[in-house]
Amino acid sequence: MILKKEEYFMSSIKILENIYWIGVNDKRNILFEGLWPIPYGISYNSYIIKGSEKIALIDTVDKYYEKEFISNIKEIINPQKIEYLILNHLEPDHSGSFEEILRIAPKIKVIGSHLAINIAKKYYKEDFESIIIKDNDTLSLGDKTLKFIEAPWLHWPETIFTYIIEDQILFSGDAFGGFGALNKGIFDEEIDMSFYEKEMKRYFANIVSHYSNFVIKAKEKINSLPIKILCPAHGPIYKKNIEYPISKYLQWCLKDEDKVLIIYGSMYGHINEIVEYLERKLKEKKVKVISYNLSYTHPSYILTDLIDCKIFLLGSPVYEASIFPLIANMIELIKIKHIRPKAFGLLINFTWGESKVSEKIRKELQEIGMNFIEPCLLTKGKITEEDKKSANILIENIIEKLQSL
């Protein structure tokens, strides 16, 4: 798909006097990290800080947009005048233009954590001047002082935040960011935040949720900082409501909603029958239920509801005497993303070969702290009245479990 330039490119935008957004929007039909769909695109946010004596650049952008990025910089300054490149985060969507920046700003010094500098040398050229910073180190640009805050595992181990003391602006890297290109502005006060909240939650679920404990630790480290503007590496810049993305991230780290999630795969529709029955009966009892057929829904969207449900049900047909591959992949994602302990139930449909499929799923989930709700629904072919009786027992147990959580 070929996009017109104006569909992905925005000029530089002033945040405050001598502080600029110089990022780009990516609306290519790609999978983020090679895994996650981004139908509404994503922004790569980079920033210029002009002090009275020195100029700093925070992060770069994906190499694909290198020319547009350099053009944005040139709207503000002569790139040769940049004295510092601050590496908040080394993932290539933020460091992809690293070598081009070093080429056009030959006197630049690269600033980052010890690990960030090492990674940069592995990813890019090795011969650059660097300054390794530690937690709470500062750097003067003249009338602006930068403070560096170690924020490891958000979501790589080398990550730092950068804070301008005089302007009270925090540049938080991937933390508090979200999917979604910045189409009609870059500030929270000028865009539809209801859209961005959905994409921010999906970003959190897909990219950050594995590191929820580190989100909480990072929040503790910035509690004492007065913050007037929050500048993540993806998504909107927050001027109107600074606490909004921070509180949402903490909520997704810690709190579950009173909802039941049904995740299933089906080859010929028999699992669908039991799912439809369970969903209808639970809704009749005023239980919030969301169901996803993995054959038609990407796990990216399922994870978004899985991270904060109280109970989930997995429905799998037996496939060649094993777990249906899409369900097996979902179980693996549950493990990888460190989904916090929840209650779960199982729906297994088979004609032959059920053998130990249900036992295998149950064991895998219990080993990571999930709590099984009896009974496991084992159905053969189309749903029967006996199956419905077992389903009704499961429904009552689900409701009882919801009330106790």
C-alpha cells in the first residue's frame, strides 16, 4: 500500500518555548514488533530541547521515516548544532535513525544508561562519543537542566526517563504510550481521547503488561516530581490531564473488572454452540460476558480484555489428539505476558482423542497461578441436554466465584 506523504507526515510542533515534537506517524500496513496489528498506525515521538547553551535530541524514529525526521529537525535547527542525543529507549522504532544523526551531527555525544550505550554499539556503529548516566544524574543545557531517571524494563532493560527540571516535563519513553497515529493534533486537549484510550490499553496489553511490576516501581520513582507535561514515545502528549495515562496504566496493572471472557477456537461450529449457550445464560444473570473466536480475532485484541477480566473460559476442539493450535498459542501468550492469576474454566469438544487435552491445558494454567473452576465441559459433537446441565453447573460456579473475587 502506497500512502500519500500527508497521510503519515507531520511537521515539527512546539510544545513549549524551545521544546519541540519532531516525530512522525507510521500508517503502513505492518505488524508492530512483527506481531501486533496497528490498523490506525502509530506515532514515533522524538523531541528537541533548545537550551540557552546546548541543544539535546531525545530519541530518533524508525529508519523508514529517516528523511521526514531529519526534515522536521531542520525546521527547528541546523542538525550540526545538536550536542547530545539522549537514548531513552533503544528499540529500533526509537533508535532507527541513530547512524544518520551521528553522520549529520558529527560532534554529538550520545547519552544513555550503561546498557543503552552497549546496545547501541551492537546495533549501530561502535565509534561514537558517549556519556553513561546513572539514576538522578543531571545535565545542564544552560537555562534548562535535564534529570535522568532509571526506568528499567519499560519495556527493555536499558530504559531511562528524562525530566526537564525548570519546565517540569517528563519524557517517559514507551511508558504511558499507546498505539494510534496522531492525526489531528498531538496534545490530549485537542484530540479524541476515547479513541486513544482503547489503543493505549491495547498497547499496554501487547507491549507493557509483562512488566507491570516495573510500571508500579517507575510510578513510585516519579511520585515526587511535579509534572506539567508528559511526553511518551508513542501516542499523545499530555498537557490537560497528566494523571490520565498514568492512572490508566496503574489500573491495568492492578485491577480486574467484573467480567467473564470466553476465548475459543472452532473448526466446524460445535464449540460455538456451547459458547453461545454459556454467553446467553450468563447474560441472563446480569454477568458481563465478552467472547472471542480466535479463528477470526487477532490475539492482540483478546489480550486487551484478558488483562483485566476476573474469569476466562478457554474453548478448544481436540486437534490431532492435541490442543487446537490457536488455543495453544493463546496459552503461550498468557504465559509470556505474565497475565496475573485469574479463575478459568475449560470447554473441550471432541469426537475422538480427547485423552489428556483438558488435563494438559489445566496443568499449564495452574502452574502459572490460575485457579480452575469445575466442571470441565467435555462435549462430543453437537451440544446435548446433558451438556447443558453441566454448563448450568459451571455457570453457577462462575457466578459464585465472581462474587468471591
